[in-house]
Amino acid sequence: MTLPIDFPHITRAHLLSLLRAAPKAELHIHIEGSLEPELIFELARRNGIVLPYANVEALRAAYAFTDLQSFLDVYYAGASVLITEADFDAMAWAYFERAARDNVVHCEIFFDPQTHTARGIDMGVVIRGLDRAAKRAEAELGLSVRLILCFLRHLSEDDALATLEAALPYRDKFIGVGLDSSERGHPPEKFERVFARAREQGLHLVAHAGEEGPPAYIWSALDTLRVERIDHGVRCVEDPELVARLARERVPLTVCPLSNVKLCVFDDLGKHNLPALLAAGLRVTINSDDPAYFGGYLNDNFVQLFESLPQLTAHDAYTMLRNSFEGSFVDDEDKALWVEELDSVFAAGEP
């Protein structure tokens, strides 16, 4: 039963506390993008890898991105320290501990096996390491975890097909596939065959579209790849017909505010188009994307967004938190339990 929530009487200060305390799901997090500089250097020492940065401070100073590609250059350098199952376990566990502190109760984790297999790392090493951390997070933190394998769109579809086939022996350890990396010049239809193959395997389908790429990429992701969620999608507002479709079909958008600013999609959070997305009735969720690189985890994204956009209301906050559960790939029973917890937090008064 839905609890009565007195949204108009939630003060701004109270709302920021609620955002931190509320249960939430994260649907757009690249686990390699959660590698903090300190852990990168620790794993580099463990594995005898010499980094092109003198120290942690020098690496963090390199996080001055001008676009998606300049970020990816640093991102792939950081991922080079991941060699063993224990490394992948350590990376994921560090994120899970942080997510639990942010009251994340469910997360659907993107991972990029091609980033690692291209360096000679076995597919099993990647998946087993992540799976081990996920199981521990469920047992020790009470965190619900699912893995989503992503294809690097700047590589060929044949490479993606080979990656999927190499991962299928571990099919029980991941629930879906996605599409990430450089969007410009790599439209979703480039990967039509591999997404059809994944669909045959009963995998969920998502894709990055409409961040740097045009609205046409969102249409293609929906119609050619037949995805269930759009990752980012903020450029949909350039196409009113597309906006109407996304609203009508209740397609979740996994929006990543701090990422959008860091990668210069918007000049600052105060200019983010999220209020327009909500006003259009779109199923917006808030996520951290690559939190180690973009300056904040999930609560940071929520709090900074609401501090920067005073027109956003308590009802908007509740709606986006609820969307995160309803847009997740879990059964209806779990969704209902999490929504009930969310209702309790918003109905209870001061957290």
C-alpha cells in the first residue's frame, strides 16, 4: 500500500537529507570507471606496472577532460592495472562499499571485457573476479547486484560477436549487454547482429545513445537494437517526436549529471536539461557513470543536482528514485519491496 507523502511540506534542507538516506538503484555505472587513483597505484605496484603518472596527484590532475575521447584515453590507461581475478574483485568491492554508504540497494554494473581481453586477460578472469565481489556484496552488504557486459563501439561488430561468444560460458553470471565507448561515428546499427544474438540468449539489452551522438542514435537503438533502456539520452529533447515516443513507451533514461558536465555536454549543472526531461514525462533515473573520474558517486550526483536546480521538487526526487527501481531488471516483487522502503523514508519525516 502506498503511504501518504506530504511533498509540499518537505523543506529544501530536509530534501537533501532524504536524497542521501533514501534507498536507490544505480543502473548506469561502469565498474572500470570506479577505479580511484589510490587503488590504481596500489594495483600497479602489486602487478609491477609502471604508470605514465608520477603519483596519485598527477593522475588525478589528468582528469581535465574536454570530451568523451579525452576521458577514454585516461580511462583505458587506468584499466591497464587490472590483471588478476583479485584485481577485478578489489575494484568491484571498493565500489560496492561506497554504494552501500550511499544507500544503494540495487546496482546493475557495466563491465568492458574488450578493454581487458585486448591486453591478453582471459574473459573468465574478468567475470569471475567481478562475480566474486558481487556475491560478497550480497552476503555482507545486503546489496543486490547484476552484471551487464558492454561492447566497445569504436571496435568492430565482429570483435563484439567474438566477445559475446567468449562470455557465453559464463552466461549465468551476467544478465544483459550494453554498448558504450566513443559514440560519435559509431551508430547503434553497427551492432545489429550482435544484439540480435544476445536477444536470442535471453539477455537484456541497453545502449548508450544521445549523449554526444544525435537523437537519430536513440531511434536506432530502439528500433534496430531493440533496447529496453537508453543510457544517457539527454539529446532526445532535440526531437519532439522522439520525446513523445520515449514518454509514451516509458523507456527509462539513465541520466548521469556530473558526467554530462565533466564531458562538456552541459556547461554546468544549473544548465542541465533534466527539468525539461521530467516535464516531458520521461522516465528519468540518476546515476554516476564513471564516478572516480567525474567527481562523484550516486549521492553526490543527486545532492549537487538538486543544489544547482532549485526548481526541482521533492516529488521530482521521489519520482526519479522510484524510476530507478521500476526501470531495473529485477522481478516485480523486489521492485515493490524497494518502493515500499522508499515510501517509508519520504513519509516518515526527518531521516
